[in-house]
Amino acid sequence: MIWFTLLLVVLVLAALWASMTTTLLRSTLGLALASALLSVVMFSMGATLAAVMELSVCAGLISVVLVSVASLTRPRSIQEELASRRSRLRRIWPLPLVLIAAGVALSFVHAPVDIVLHLPKGDGDVRTVLWSLRQLDLFGQILILLAGALGVLVLFRKEAKDDD
Amino acid sequence: MSDLLLLVPFVAVVLLYLLPKRARTAGLWIAFGILALETAAAFIDRFATIDFGLLAPLGKLLGFHLATDGLSELVILCTGLVGMAALLVARRTLEDENEKFLFANLVLVAVVGINGIAMVRDLFSLYVFVEVTAVATFILIAAGRGDHVFEGAWKYIFLSVVASVLMLTSLGFFLLSTGGITLDAARTGLAANAPLAWIAMALFLCGLFVKGAMVPFHGWLADAYTAAPAPVSVFMAGIVTKASGIFALMRIAQSTLGGATPGREILLVVGAVTIVVGAFLSLTQTNFKRMLAYSSISQMGYIVLALGGDLRLGILAAGLHFFNHAISKSQLFANAAAIEKQLGTLDMDEMGGLGARMPVTAGTSAVASLSIAGLPPLAGFWSKLLIVLALWNAKEYAFAAVAILASLVTLAYFLSLQRRVFFGKPLEKWAGAREASVGLLVPAVALALITIALGVGFPFALKILMGGGA
């Protein structure tokens, strides 16, 4: 239980770091960490399929975020950076409080309906889920990463050309 | 065979990077060859059983759960044809060899995504391959030049993310209500009238409406098509938007909704509104590519409207209009590329009388325009006729009337386009304008010939389609 709570706390902190940092690389790392921890939470709750999907979606999402932000933004000056950080902190500081309050409130709420989650075949063993049930999705995610790499190649080259 | 349609383009992208730099000029032609094979594969699966010898075990190695049917073959055929046209346009419009090489690579990645969409039978896998296509397409748009690239690329990726959120939420609900995310599991949940399954389906449909630019989620399409470089517009308008949004809707209508009332009504209303709004927005445009973009929205509305009609005839009509529109619209975007290359502008108010100076471009664009407007004996006439019949058989008379009346608006905006660009007195400023190079005319002529041949030989094509149970 202590490990579980600790995992959740680190997950929330990683998610907050991802939203509050002003550096693209740190934000991406925060997102990756939050996603990985969420997958671990799901594994530990026995939802292997959901955990694999979370990992799978996040791998794609991170490449999309990296490529799109890299191509659609320009580097800021130090003054702009500082001003942005101040305004971001002003806007986002209530977020952790809202998250904690929502978590506490939800822990007292009992769902009115008795939802039965039908576990798919092979659930429980991550290898089975990854290599036997979802290998096509894995292939798809490899493709998204490949497209992301091509994107970095294309868009950074274009940026260099524009700068010339 | 099915697995090879994913593996061959993927392996080709990796191998292309192993080529020495000076040999990369061949990249475009290698991609062209792969797409030619893909076009042939659409026929091979249906008409013959071929032993691929050593290649067969390669496909079976990973054991992907794929299945092909008439609808998959339709998408595979369109992808091959449109992809080849886009590569030919790229050869004449992109500036340096490196740009062409990267374009070929990204097209191949997008092709794997589209082939995946065509052959999967699972909603999560469908989502994954839609994302593959979206990421490759986003990069293709963002790689363009000009002031509007940022807006076009940003709108495309932002609304793609919104669609992804809707689709993923829907998958969670499907897992909760049915315990599975296959198309069969979704159908079982809907047949049992489970409320959560219907909520899930509504969310998934909304995600696909965004991807397919259905009204009111159409805001991204015109900016993306206009901002994209010429060959990217050809590829996007021809197949990307249709496969990511519209084909996925066709698959769900065929395999999951199965003519169920709430789903059918949603498709009818969204389809009809999209046809009308897209058509009237087209009428007001002055930019050649932007008018084509709004026209695409309207025509994709026809495909969705057909899905709300009589199930079997509706799927056939939707499939045929899917093919016709893929061919004619990519051809019109190839025409736009030729005009932009020769004049340096796409503003129709600055054009006029180009028919005499660019007769092949004018002639082919007239064929595509009249086909999309539904004039006999061109291919578009037959698909629109089938759409109206599918609606009539389902006793949806009001929607059939909308389909017919909106065709008149389609004819009006295409006649306006022809008049403003190709007819009238030639303007002095374009006195030196000449027909585009052969390299740009080949895809336009080839696609126009397909439109004419399918229109004239439609009875034979229909016999084949009905025989295959498309």
C-alpha cells in the first residue's frame, strides 16, 4: 500500500513537472515518466492490457509532441523565458491543490453502478499481451517513432535552410 | 499477402537510408515501384492465388491479425494510384533531391498506416494506424514553405489530438461495457443495447468525424490542404483524409453498426449537413486549392450519407464514390500544381483564359469537375446515382432530395471554377504562360482516363463489384 501511494505521488509530481516546466526536453521526460508510472500502477492493479495500451499510446504521443513543438516554435530570449515562467506559475499553482482535493474527494465516492470489467484473454502476463495479442500495435508504434525521426530530420533541415 | 502490404513499405523506408547519398535520387522511383505493386496487389487478392515462395513465410513471421475484403482492396487500390500520382507531382514540383527523397519516405510511412487502417479488425489497432498516418501527414504539411504552413499544420495536429482523445476514451468505455475492443465485440455490445457501448460508439464516431473533416469538425481541412506543398495536397485529398476518417466510418458502418437505427440516423444527418455546408463554402472561395478543399468536405459528406441508406447498396455506393472522389480530386490537385508551377499563383481572380494556353490541364480538369458534379457518362454520375438509390431504398426521400439538389450546387461551383480559370479572354499578364511539363501532365491524364473508362465501362465494373460482395 505504501509503495502504491508512493507511486501515485511520484506520478502526480511527474505530470505536474511535465506541465509546468518551460523546457521541451524536460516536459517530454516528465510526460514519459508519468506515463511509465501510470502503466506500472495499471500493471499492479491487474489491468495489463490497459497498461500496454498506455505505454503504446504514450510512445506515439511523445514523438508527436517533440516533432510538433520543435517545428512550430522558435527559441525564446532569456527575458521572454522568465516572463513566461512567472505567468505560467501564476496560472498553474492551484493545479496541485485541485488534483489532491479531487483525489481525496473521489476516495470517498462509491460508484453507483457495479461495473464489471471483463478481462481479455492472456491478461496478466505482459509478454503475452505485447507479443501475442498486441504485436500489430507495437509495429504501429515503431512506425510512429520512425515517422517522428523522419520528422526531426525534415523539419530541422528546413529550419536550418530558413535560417540561411 | 496482407502482412506484406505493411512490411514491404516499412522495410523499404529502412533500406532507402542504407543507400549511398548519390543513389538516393532513386528513392522516388523505388517508392513508385512499391506503390505500383500495391496497386497490383489490390487485384491479385481478388482474382488469383499467387504463391509468393520465399516471401510468404516473412509475412507469417509476425502473425498480424489482419483481414482483407472488398473494402480493404478498394483502399489499397486508391492508395497505390493516388500515391503514384503524388510522387510524379513531387518529381516536378519539389526543389531539391533531398526533399524528394524525404517525401518518398514519408509517403511510404503513411502508406503503411493507411494499409493498416484498411486491414485491421480491432478498434485500438485502427486508432494506432490512424495515428501513424496522422504523424506522417503532419510532417509532410509542416515541411512546406509559405506563411500559412504554421496555421495549416497546427490546426491539423491539434484537431488530430482532439480526435485521439475521443477515440481513446471510447475504447475505455468499450472495454468496460463489452470486455473487448474488436469490431465484433463492439457489435455485440451495440446489439445488446448497452448504454455504455452506445456512448463509446458515439465518441468513436465523433473522433472519426474530426479525422474525416465532417461538419462541424471541418475547420482544419481547408487550411491544411491549402498550406501543404502541391504533392502533399494530392496525397492528402486523394487518400489520407478518406482513409483515416471516412474509410474507418465505412468499416464501422459495415461491421459494427450493421444498419442499427441511432447510428444510421447520425450518419444521415452529419452526411447531409456536411454536403450542404461544404458545397456552399466552395461557392465563395477565390483560391483554387481552397475551393477544392471545401468541395472535398462536401463530397466526403456524400460517402457518409450513403452509409445511412440501405446497408448493402449504401456500402457499395459509398465505396464507389470513395474511389471516384479519390481519383478525381487528386487529379484536380495535380491540375492545381500545374497551374501554380506555371503562374506562381492560385488566386482565381487573377486567372482567366488559360484554356487556350494550357489545353491538357483545362481538358483534364473539366473531366474531373464534371465527374464530381455527377454528369453522365462519367464515373461520378454512377456513384451519385447509387447513393440516391441507396437512400431511396431505405425510404429516406428527404435525404435523397438533398443529395440531388446539392449536386446542382456542386455543378455551379465547378462551372464557376472552369469559367474563372480556363474560359474567357486570355489576360495580358499570362501571355507567356505555357502548358505544364509532361511530367506533371502524365498523372492528370492517367487519372482522367480512369474516370472516363470507369464511367463508360460501369456496367462491367458493377458486375465485378456485386460479384465480390463489396
